[in-house]
Amino acid sequence: MNRREFLKSSVVVGLSTYITPAWPAPQSRPNLLIIHTDEHNFRTLGCYRKLMSIDQAQIWGAKAIVETPHIDWIAENGATCTKFYATTPVCSPSRAAFTTGRYPQNTPVVTNDIPMNSDVVTFAELLRRQGYATGYAGKWHLDGAGRPQWEPQRRFGFEDNRYMFNRGHWKQLEITDSGPRVVTRNAKGVPNYNIEGATRENFTTDWLTDRAIEFIQTNKGRPFCYMVSIPDPHGPNSVRAPYDTMYDDIEVQLPRTASKTDEGLPAWATKTRQPITKKMLSQYFGMVKCIDDNVGRMLDTLRQEKLIDKTIVIFTSDHGDLCGEHARHNKGVPLEASAKVPFLIVCPGKVQPGKVIGQAMSCVDFLPTILALMGVPTAGQEEGRDCSGLFTGQAPVDWKDVIFIRGTGVRPGAKSGNDEDGEETGGKNDDNWIAAITGRYKLVLQRGEQPWLYDLKSDPDELKNYIDDPACQSVVAMLARELIAYGKKYHDSRVERLDILKKLTNRG
């Protein structure tokens, strides 16, 4: 079955006409459902493409498009954040920042496979203390190197973590008498990522959605918080039928940025050239389409259980995927397709449908923001900002449209490079890049490298350095000052070693 035939045979219910009403009473406590993907390029979602120019929305070509009506429903009935960034655009640091509201150096998950400190408090723990039923299914990646390591002993507030696994991008899962496990394995019994034999019942995206639906139905009589962490569309780029052939007919063109040279670029921006292929993109699209259909299943469950008007629904990801932009794949750099992620929220009675927010936010802002929207106090450990006013239309008068993101740090004993999942393992020192970002500008610094300033309005392809542009000197000085203040307040030694910062503050 090809993509067009599949779409014609699908029945989409309530995608744009269903408007969620307010919570039935002021004292009612909303449920929270978080749908969290892995390595998700925001351009694959229709709700983001509709906000872009055609050339930005169709970077892989006019026919290289995947439709995402169920995810788009969240945007149409809630808010779309167009400038939401991974605090560090790799898996573990981003997830730690998202769940705790703390910067990576203070969790201290600065790169992958570092266990998160046991004394940090997550949003799930705070909701659990308020009487919420809490749970988590899918990839966790905050308990060290265990792989898959089901049901980590440290729950961090996610009481039902039976279907949480620490690490891996498994394609087929099942429940046995001994608990959940990976279906496919090699001759030595080691789990692997084989896709052969995958079905609607055991393919990981579907399987995790089943677990989320079970949790919702079991806990529908009390306030609940559930996070389902889908390991796709992270590689390996493979998906079950019919999604594996659904996009075989697309015509793929290389992004304009794929032809740029490395001349004059800083070290963080240079890498072996990796052009996108039709096979890679068609499978990536298939994974996204499968995710969208399963989002529809979760939304339909909320409707059937009459919970849609009582539930905050979040759709987001841990980081992006360049998918051939700048002749690169994956993530780890401050370029938009790597560092910027989708963030959509339906919040009945609090957030007006169709709202678009263009101020910069990052993962550390999630905990204080969502708890403020839910009326739940924090533990005071968070370092991110309460951005709830941006969603409700009451932004604080002292609001600063600036965030800080950073490259990976050093994992003790790790060599520079990638692990078996293609994840960065750290480097020889802690002089990776750091960036200050607003809704329009991005200042990226790395010790010993030329500073770069991007103007995302004038140059959305991120090809030009505006660091010496006379019209941008006041912006450079402001961002440099903000970085210095951030480094001191949040103990980021990387900032202290940037001698150029003081010079930049004198510009303008």
C-alpha cells in the first residue's frame, strides 16, 4: 500500500473541528500526558511547515512531505512554540534538563550515559506528592549505561515505570511472564534492532502507545501524569509495514545548505559530509507517520474516556535531526534542525487554540512552566524560567527573550566519538560550544574559534556570520553580557574560559 492509498483509507476524526472546552471547575486538577519523541526534525510536522515560507517548509523538495494531522490537532487546539530548544542537543542532557528544570552541568548529565543525581526533583515527583498517579513508558537514558535495563530502580517520581527502559532504540517489544523484553536478538541472545517480523502488536511505537492507553484507562478516575517516550524517529531508519513503503514515491532534493563548504567555519560546524538519501528520508517519514497515527490513538482514548477537556497534552522531543541540512545528520550542534525541537501544548481553559509563541524557550523552562499552568508548587530547585505567561497572555514585565544552550561535556573515562547508537560520548576537554539565543539571534562561542552570530530572520539557512555586522553590534554585546551572567549564576565553567566574552560586551 502506498502513501496515497493509505491516506484515502484512513478515517480522521475530529482533527480540526473539535475544540477543547475549559476544565469543568476551577478546583479540578488537570491530567498531564507527555508524548516525547527522539531526534525529531520539526519540519516533518505540518503545523510547523504552515508557519514557514515555502522554501523553508520544503527543503527536501515539494513532494517530500509527510502529513501529520493528529499532531497538528494539538497545535490547532493549543499552542505552537517555534523557538523551543534542547538545552544540550543530545539525548541524556536534554532529558535531564526537561524533567528537572536544571542545566546539564548541575544534574550533572552533560553528555550521554551519565546517571542523573538522585537528589534532583522531577516534575513527576512533584505531581506524585500532590496525589497524581504517575508513570513512564519508553526510553529514559538517565540511569547510566544500562541497555535496555528495564524498570530502573530509581524512579524519580514515575511510580509506574514497568515499561521504562534505560537505553536503546529497539524496534520490537513484548510482554512475557518475566516482564517486558526486546523481541529480536542475535545468536548469543543479545537484543538487537532488527525490524523483520515487526507488527502492529510489537512495533515499539505502537507497543508503547498501548501502554499509555492502558495507563489512561486504569487511572481515569484520578489525576494522572504519564510520559510516553518513543525512541523513533531516531535511527536506525526503519519502520514496520505499511509505513516502510508509504513514502517510496517521494522525490528528494538536497537541502540548499548541503552544498556549503567548510571554509571559514568553526570546529563545531565542520564534519564529514553526509548527504541525505531517498531511502533514509522515506523511512524517517514513515516513522513520523507511524508516530502521528499513534498520537491519534492516544487522543481518541482521551475523547472516549471523556478526558480530553481535562488533560494537558504535550508533544515534544529531546533534540532534532539535521536530515541532510548542512550536509550532516543527527544532532549535537547549535544549528536549528539539530537544536530546535517541536513543542506543542493543548491546555484547556488556559491556552487559546491556535496560539503561536516565538520567544525562545528551552528544556530547563519546562518544569516551572508546566507546574505553573497546573497550579502546583515547585521544589525551588529549578533553574529554568516560568514561561506560563507566554501561553496565557500575561508575560511578566521583566521577561528576557534569551536562553542558553551548550554542547556536550566530558563523561569521566570516555573517549571522544560515538557509541553504538551513534550518540556522542564526550570529548577530551570541556571547551565545546555554548550559545545564547533569542527569538531572532543566536550567538555561538567556542574557545579558540571565531565567534558566530546568526540572524535567523535574515538568514534562516544559517549560512552567514553577522558577528561584525555594524547593525548587530548591540545584539552581540547584549548576548555576551547575558552569557557572562548565566555562567556565574549557574556555575558553567565553560563561560569563564571564554576570554573573548569581555571584548564582545564592549561592542555596540
